[in-house]
Amino acid sequence: MPELDAHERARSFDEVAVGYDADMALAEAMRCLQCANPTCIAGCPVNIDIKSFIGRIIDGDTKGGVEVLKARNALPSVCGRVCPQESQCEAACVLAKKGEPIAIGRLERYLGDSDLSCDIDSRCKPDVAAPSGKRVAVVGSGPSGLACAGELSRLGHAVTVFESLHEPGGVLVYGIPEFRLPKQVVASEVDMLREMGVEIVTDTVIGATYTLADLREELGFDAVFIGNGAGLPTFMNIPGENLNGVYSANEFLTRVNLMKAYDFPHHDTPVWRGRKVAVVGGGNVAMDSARTALRLGADEVFLVYRRTEDEMPARREETHHAREEGVQFKMLCSPSQIVGHEGFVTGMTATRMELGEPDVSGRRAPVCVLDSDFVIDCDTVIMAVGTRANPLLSATTPDLGLTARGYIVADEDGATSISGVWAGGDIVTGAATVILAMGAGKRAAAAMDRWLRVPG
Amino acid sequence: MFRIIHKRQLSDAVFEMGVEAPAVARKARAGQFLILRVDETGERIPLTFSDWSAQEGWVRFIFMRVGATTHKLTHLEVGDELADLVGPLGRPTEVGSGRVAVVGGGVGAAVAYPVARAMCAAGDDVTVILGARNSELLILEDEFRALPLKELIVCTDDGSAGRKGLVTAPLKELCEAGALDHAMAIGPAIMMKFCAATTREFAVPTTVSLNPIMVDGTGMCGACRVSVGGETKFGCVDGPDFDGHAVDFEELMSRQRVYVDDERSADAEYSKGCSCHL
Ligand SMILES: Cc1cc2nc3c(=O)[nH]c(=O)nc-3n(C[C@H](O)[C@H](O)[C@H](O)COP(=O)(O)OP(=O)(O)OC[C@H]3O[C@@H](n4cnc5c(N)ncnc54)[C@H](O)[C@@H]3O)c2cc1C
Ligand SMILES: Cc1cc2nc3c(=O)[nH]c(=O)nc-3n(C[C@H](O)[C@H](O)[C@H](O)COP(=O)(O)OP(=O)(O)OC[C@H]3O[C@@H](n4cnc5c(N)ncnc54)[C@H](O)[C@@H]3O)c2cc1C
Ligand code: SF4
Ligand code: SF4
Ligand code: FES
């Protein structure tokens, strides 16, 4: 897919991957073998009929292609951009063996974007069933909540989404940066939900503004879906972590994405613009933080990870982009202390690691090399070392069954320990992916629909 | 959505504002706060409830003009709307400790007022110590006088109202007299630090209401980290009230200064296009 030049883009918040035009999409679609046994479909967590949507592109039937996508995935423009396709649908394509899988994600994005570029009346809008007379509340407007809301609304229920922040989208708006997922894409998808009749109420914290019980008893909702994500940042508990210039990835990305600190002072929220930035972690969140720091003008950005690049959980495309743009990888290093002067970060001490025996996850565990401490000169540290369940809602909902680590216990369909309450997405699985969260929202919607339609 | 229905200037740079927010008003408790955004490009800033009415569906807060956002806020009038207002956030202040001194310094008096009122309602024996640099900066004196307090002690640095001197002097006297089961200090970090140092000598349990920099106010970002008893806590969800004898005030004050230069430039930028002389 065409991309902006690495040097040019590393200073700009414009989207890195430019996207296919109609000719490129057709050329790529034509490579698809239209297999009798399309193995690609099983590789997609929501089993999109990939063969059919590609077939529609070949036939020049863009609208038909969008319909095939939307039957399974409410946010194709989003998933086409952020799904880890290389380990999902594309890995399962028969052509992957030859190392040339069909670029399924890019084709999905092409169709999704062509739908978004229409004015709202001519966009592909699912048929909405006759009103059921039932009202459902959805907590959180991340991918799980949005998918659940869209599906319930299609099935004829009146849906209200409650979001604690001032803008809907969850991680899609506060976490994933503009250069990977333009916020306009998310806003257009949300507009479509509104068009279908979903009501979105921002600035409302469930557990504070209303409790879960209030939603049912006072506001009269018949059922509730909880998709509040796993948004509580963790730190490493090493000395110096509260110095100025140390951020959680969540804070750093929220300031830049949601609050648009890159446009300070036209937007009022500031962010510390480091010259030398150390990002700790090896996942997508770490890559996003490192690439964002470059775009804010850092001279040097280091990615500090305690294993090697092979063990890094980030998508290949993201590590590749990060390296191309100039992020320096410091592998097999574990931070032991952050040092500062007059309250501000001046450096980070790290210990060299080597890979030992495989641990429970099957990955070779890093072990410290004795007396190998060294200092990384930096003025900013971004901790991208994972998130936990946020207890705000569960703390005021005593009957809600939780795991030892505070995640909500839910069955395959998302049913929780409270009758009439479902949950899905990161708050059930722990930090996962957009498509898994959407799949969970959609499955829960189907189960909720069955439950709501039982007479009496 | 969040329509301003009340505005009153309390001193040169301190204003009281009332906003329609029925859902928030029904849940607000003393010691909790809200987060607002003035407009679509605005910063999210936390302000404590100074009053609210569940019946009439409004909340009030008192703010001091210190930077760009609070400056913008001074220019809004009754009938205007805020882009966003969310709450109630944080844990309510614990009441029911018996003989309590509530110290309110500067704009901290705004937070001290609902706290003292809730304590009175819970049957506590409440002494309020109000402090300000001078009489012009003293706020809410009449409101405090209307509460069933045991005593109201006013202090100013220059003696232009009440006693001359710092709030720690009467606080110390109360401690010495053995007249306190609990103290609560609300105001600038430096004032809270000295109040906590004063009561520590007498082992009077002391709560402080911390004001670290915040973004979301729901536990999602960690901007509001404070060290309490050697542990990192999130001010927005674990607080804002903490044990004053365990708080690392130096760290709090340092963290409050992280954006000082940016904030100055933001306010300068905003003030360029602004005709007021605040
Ligand atoms: C920086 C970053 C990059 C990522 N990159 C990728 C990627 O490239 N590909 C991929 O597939 N996945 C990626 N992920 C993971 C993916 O974004 C998440 O798995 C997904 O967003 C989870 O969706 P969710 O609906 O469960 O929760 P979230 O997206 O977290 O949404 C939860 C929403 O609920 C709101 N909320 C929370 N509590 C309450 C409450 N009490 N009341 C009301 N509202 C509440 C929150 O404000 C939020 O808007 C990334 C994550 C991050 C942080
Ligand atoms: C829980 C809590 C309750 C508060 N209650 C009140 C109150 O009732 N009345 C009142 O006048 N003030 C209160 N504050 C402080 C108030 O939030 C700041 O004065 C305000 O954010 C300043 O914004 P500004 O843009 O006008 O000024 P800026 O120029 O941006 O900042 C001036 C100073 O305010 C602080 N500050 C800035 N941004 C934030 C932020 N997002 N969160 C917290 N502090 C910040 C910093 O210390 C900064 O140096 C409270 C703060 C907290 C955390
Ligand atoms: S939703 Fe994701 S995994 Fe499924 S086909 Fe689309 S890009 Fe592939
Ligand atoms: S497996 Fe690959 S080639 Fe076959 S239908 Fe799917 S995308 Fe086309
Ligand atoms: S303000 Fe974000 S966690 Fe407290």
C-alpha cells in the first residue's frame, strides 16, 4: 500500500498508509483465487465472508461489498486499519504459504472508506427491525460498546450508550494515534450509529453519575451491556517514577490524541515535549507512544524492551514503521530506576538482560546480567507496560462477579453474574484487540436480544 | 447542555458559578469534584463542588483565575453553556469524626464550606479556620457564619481581617488544648503541608484534600499520581482526600509545576485577544 515517506511522515500526524484507489484495489482483488474452500474466513475472529467481499470488488459492486462486510463487522474502516491481519485473516489465506497473502485488511479499508466518503443518506445502512419496545444501556463507547449498540439497534431495541469521556470511541479516540487511525473515521462511524437511532450520552460515568442499579431501577433500562475496557495504567514501581516527565502511555496518548496537545496552544492541553524520550514496553501501545514522541519533535526516541524483537507483541507493521521513522530499539534492557534533577527526569538506569529458559507463556524469560547497569540519557519516560481493570464501576456494583484481578466474569455470550447484565471486550478478556472486543459486543447483543424477547 | 445559571464575583480573581447538571447534582457529596471543559478546544480541569441542589438540578463551584481555562471561565455569563461537565468524581469526605477543625486557605475555603456543612449535619463539633492573604481575598465568611459551627476563626496574613497570622497558629492552639479528634486542611499544598506538620506533633489525625494535575479524573491516565506513605496513589479515584501525615508534599508541589511554562504561554496567547484586565 502507498505510504508517506518515512522522514516526512515522522514529523506529521497525517495518516501513514495512504490507502488504495479503485485501480489498486481491483488489481489486488484480482489476485484472489476465490477458493472453493476459503481458509481466510476462519482466520477472522468474526468470520467475515472475505471471499464474497473480494468477489464484489472484482465485480465492481462496491456497495455489495460493504454490505457483506457490515453483516459481520460494523466498523470495517477501523478494522481494515488496525487488525493484526498478519496473524489473523491474512495468515490464513492460502496464498500466505507463498508469502503473498491477499491484502485483506487493505481491501476491507478500501470498501469501508468508500462507504464513509458518501454522504450519510447514501451510506450502507443496515435494515432496522421493528421497535421491540425494549431499552438497553451500553456502558462505554469503545469498539465493544459500539458494536453491541449497533447490533441491538438493528434488532429493534432502543439503545443509549453512556461514555465517561467527552468524546465517543474509547481507545480508538484516546489511544490509537491519528497517523494510524484518523479520528474522522471513528466520528463518521459513530454518526452512522446515531443515524440508526442509537443515543450517545458523553460525560457520564457509570459507577459515579449513575450506578449500574440506577440504570435499571431509575432510568428503566431492561438490560445493560458493560464495555468499559481495561483502562487503568500500570507502572513498574521503580524509584523515580513520579518525576516530571514520566508518563503512562495512556496519559501521553490521551493528551496528544483526545486532547490534541500536538496543536497546543490552539488546543489548551499541554504535553511535555521531550528531546530524548525512552519508551518502556514492546507492544502496539509502546510503538504508538514512540512514534507519537517523534512527531512531537523529539530528537531521539528509544524503545526499551526486556526481551528481543522476536518476542515483541507489537504488530510487525508497527515495529517496521517505528524503525523506519527512526525509533532506536534497545532490546534486552530492563529499567531499574529513573533519575532526575529538581523534579524533572534526566535519565533512566537500565540493566542488561539475557534470555533464559521458556516461562509459562512459552517465551524465553529474560534474566538480569549481573553488574550490567547503564544509564540512558533522556528527559521523558513513557511507561507502556500494560493496563488493568478499572474498579470504578465494579466497586459500586457489589453483585458483579469478578476475577481475582478485577476483570468481569462472563460466559461465551457475555452473560455476567447479574441477570440482565452482559459484558465484553477488554474488561472481560484483559487488553486484547479491537476486533475481539467488537466480536464480544456483537455476540452479547444476540444473546441480549434472545433474552429481551422472552415473554414476561 | 450545561447552562450557566449563576455567576458571582467573590474577590478580584475568585468567582462562584452555578451550572445546570441534574444527574450530577443528584449524586454530589461534600469533598467530591467535577471536571469541565469550557469549549471544544478546552482543557479538562477539575473543580470541587461548593454547593448543589438535587431538587433544582444544579451544581456550583468556586474558582480562582490562575491560567487560560479559568480565565476563559470568567468570561462566561449566565445563559452561556459549558462544553462538558462530568462528575461527581473522587471519594466523598468522611464525616462523623467528632471534634474537628476544618482549615480552609484561600480558594480552599470553597471546598471547606460543603465539608464543614456535611460535618455539622453529621453532628460533628466543627471549628472552621479561614485563612487568606488579606481581607479582600477572604471568601464565604457569611456562609460559614450561617452554619452551626462551634467557632469560626478568621486569619489574614496582614491582619486586615480577623487575627493577623497564619492558619497554623489557631490550629496549634486547638491541638494544645486537646480540643481535636480530627483535622481537615484544604488549600494550597504548602498550607496543607504546614497544617499536617502542626497536627503531627499532637498525633491528631489529619485529612488533606489534594489537587494534583488531572486529565480524565476516572483512573485512566495516572497524571494525578501522589505518594502517600511511600505508595503511589491516583488522586482522582483514591482521593482527593488522603492522610496528611503520610503525603509527600514536596513531590506534589513539584508535579503541580510541570507545565508552568506552557501554561504561561497559553494564557498569554488567550489574553492577547481578550480585553479584560484580570
Ligand atoms: C495505544 C493502543 C493501541 C492499540 N492498537 C491496537 C491495534 O493496532 N489493533 C488492535 O486490534 N487493537 C489495538 N489496541 C487494543 C484495542 O484498542 C482494545 O483491545 C479495544 O479498544 C478494547 O475495546 P473495549 O470496547 O473493550 O474498550 P475501550 O476501547 O477501552 O473502551 C472503553 C470505553 O469505556 C469508557 N468507560 C470506562 N469506564 C466507564 C464508566 N464507568 N462509565 C462510562 N464509560 C466508561 C472509556 O472511557 C472508554 O471510552 C490498542 C490499544 C491501545 C491502548
Ligand atoms: C480535585 C481538585 C479539585 C480542585 N478544586 C478547585 C476549586 O474548587 N477551585 C479552584 O479554583 N481550583 C481548584 N482546583 C485547581 C484547578 O483545577 C486549577 O486551578 C485549574 O486546573 C487551573 O487551570 P487553568 O488552565 O486556569 O490554569 P493553568 O495555567 O493551566 O494552571 C495553573 C495551575 O493549576 C494547576 N492545574 C493546571 N491544570 C490542571 C489540571 N488539569 N488538573 C489539576 N490542576 C491543574 C497546576 O498546578 C497549574 O500550575 C482543583 C484541583 C483538583 C485536582
Ligand atoms: S475484521 Fe480484521 S481479521 Fe477480520 S477480515 Fe477484517 S481485517 Fe481481517
Ligand atoms: S484464502 Fe486468500 S485467495 Fe482464497 S479466497 Fe481467501 S483471500 Fe482469496
Ligand atoms: S486524572 Fe487520570 S487517573 Fe487520575
